[in-house]
Amino acid sequence: MELFVIFLIGVVAGVGGTLLWQWVVAQKKKPLDTARGKESLIERQKREKEEDKERIYGLLESNTPLTVGHVEMMLGIPESTATRYFDELEKEGKVRQVGTTGRDVHYERA
């Protein structure tokens, strides 16, 4: 009788463990946050990037030339990110680069 109870407990534990494992695997396959109706990480990053680019473009409305260093300090973003944003805005035709290299480079509205 005791052997049967031990066997029964083992079967229940095995089935329960298998079901739990399948549930964990299924949860990992769901996109992050979309299961809860929230914005995904990639969507949030895209939104923040566009917001930063719009802020840069807004800063240029005063017709004051901006440098990468200015944007880096004002938005609190790395220099490489500010440079990339300016490159993207330039490709979109919103800004133009004045100067070629070094400290003389600044950007203004196109």
C-alpha cells in the first residue's frame, strides 16, 4: 500500500512538473509586454527615438545652428546617438550639415 502511495505521488508530481514546464515555455514565446496590453520594448524605443528627433528639429526652429555637443547635453544622449539622429534628419531632408569635420560642424534647418 505504501509503495502504491509513493508511486501515485510520483505520477502526480511528474504530470504537474510537465504541465508547469509547458506553461513556462509558452510564456517565454509571448512577446514582451504585449500579452499584458502594454507597449513592447521595440515600440517604446522607436517612439522615444522619433520624439528625440522631433525635439532636435524643434530646437532648430529658432534658426540657431546646433552642434552634436549641444544636442548631447540638452537631450542627455550619447554623442554617437546625436550624430546618428542628425544623419537621419539630414537624409529626411529636414536639416543640413554646415562644415565637414571637427568643431566647425553644425546643423541648421534645410
